[in-house]
Amino acid sequence: MENVDICIHFLLGKALQRVNQVSKSKLSSYGVTPVQYALLRLLWEEDGQYGHLLGERLLLDGATITGILDRLEQNHFIEKRVNPNDRRNKLVFLTEKGRSLEVPLCKEMDEMNTEIMDSFEEEEILHFKKILFDIGIRAKK
């Protein structure tokens, strides 16, 4: 019998370790990290967003989002452009290289989700995601 009466921090940490391991292996050949993938996804949904708003949507602080954007820009996945209506703020746009990653990266992450969750029923997966949302996002509001 498995010992499931272990500290929640330890259990979540081990789960995260596994998910990170699989997702990094799926994304590494593209030169993208899991958090960079999350940011690119937001841009695939709507290109030309403010960097600080992308950070807010991903629940990342200013320094963290700046570093992520800088690395994506250095790798030519995005470009920052001055907003002609507000020269103090820059908008973030996908480059052609960044746009070209949408299909392969989404496929890789779909495969990662399947690999991690394939032993669970759909109802269990939905319940699990709700619990994670409640712990990680709802609690912050």
C-alpha cells in the first residue's frame, strides 16, 4: 500500500518534478522552457500584448517576466515594439520563428499531458485540475 499520508508540500513537489522533467524533455529541442511556452501560448491567442499584462496573466512578478521576455527576444521568438500611442510601454509580438512553433509545441505539450495523465479517468483529471487551480490561483486572489 502506498503511503499517501505524506506532507502535501512533498507530494506536490514530486508531482511537479515529474511534470517538469517530461515537459522540459519535450520542449528542450526547440529551445523553449515550460514558462516560455506558457507565454508564447498567450501570444498565439492574441499577438501584440504588453509585457506587464502577460506577466499578470501568468502570475509572474516584473523581474521574472522581464527575464523571460528578454530570453525569448534573444532567441528571436518575439520582438518588442514601442506602442505609437504610448511610447512608455512596449508591445510584445511574435516573430515568424515564434509563430512557427505553435503547432509543434502544442503537440508536444498535448503529448506531455497525455503521458502524465493517461492512467486517470476524465472526471479525475477535471477534479485534479480544479484542486490545483484552487490551491495555486484562487487562493492568490
